[in-house]
Amino acid sequence: MLFKNKRGLELPITAIIVLIIAITFLGLAVYFIKTLFTGGTEILSGELAKIKGELRKNMEESGESFIFSVGDELEVKRGEPLKFYIGVRNTILTEKCYRISMTCLKPFTPVAQGGKCGSLETDLPVGGIDQDGTPPPENWFPKFLSEFTVQGNEVAVNPVTLQIASAQLDTYLMEAKVHDGAFNQGQCDFSQPTTPLTKRFHIILK
């Protein structure tokens, strides 16, 4: 009887010790994951704040209201992503809505030699959306926040990914258009035609 009672006591104590160890490890795992994600968020926020400051400074020096973090000449290998940031500045006191469209105007190689903007020779929409909200027939910018709002006298910084899967290796003359709209009662209104901001740049596809 004593032996059975002793064994009966040993099993619950062992289970309690295992449970304590499991809880300890679980607590450490939760702490590690929380620290990891918090640290990653802080790094990302710090990086965005730094890029936002740099873009704001560049806008003030150049007088532009729409700017790329990588300049106006984008070199990319076919099929590989190129990540960068765009900045848009709202110069009025009230919040506004924006839509951005990307268009390939023409390749440097003459059409007679096979130069085309994807499926068309010229003026092919390849990213974002136009003022009417129409998406492009071909998408060279798979990660792109093409509609957003900007607070008054503020700069919005958004990440962009450029990735061209099948176009011919060439240098392309591009045009970005920033369409603005009213922000009323939490809704964007692009029904009134406006003159968009335009920016020309080059994509060098290798």
C-alpha cells in the first residue's frame, strides 16, 4: 500500500513540474515573438519616417509635389522586383484624395525594329488607375497603392514594386499622372475633372 501511494504521489508531482516548464517556455516564446514583431514595426516606422523626411526635403528643394525615392531613372532586370517609394505632397490645408496612373509612352527602339510598350506601340497604361478608376490592361507595378488620401500640408509616402515579366529589353519613356479629388464625408470624389500632376521618367529593362 505504501509503495502504491508513493507512486501515486510521484505522478502528479511530475505532471506539475512538466506543466511549469511548459508554461515557462510558452511565456518565453510569447515574449520573444512580441519583442520581434514590436522591434520590426519600430524599424519599419523609423525607415518610413526617414524616407518621408528625405522626400519632403527633396520636394522643398525641387518644388515638386510628386517624387520617387530612386530618382527618374529606374533600372530593373526582367522578372525581378524593384522596390522603391513615392511621395505625394498636399499643398492645401484640407485633406485630398489622389489617384496615380503609370503609362509607357514609347520604347527607345524604333517600332520598325520591334520596339513596343508591351502589347502596344505607344501610350500603354501599365500601372495604377486613371481618374475614372480604370485599371491598366497590363500591370508593371504589382504592388502599388494607386488611390489614397493625404492630410492638409502633409506628405504621403507609399511603397511601390516594379516588376516587368515579359516586355522586350529596352529603355522606356514613362509618364506618371497624379489625379486629385475631393474628400467629402469620408468618401473620395473624382467626378470633377482636374489637371493632373505629370512626371516623366525612364525604365531601363535589362
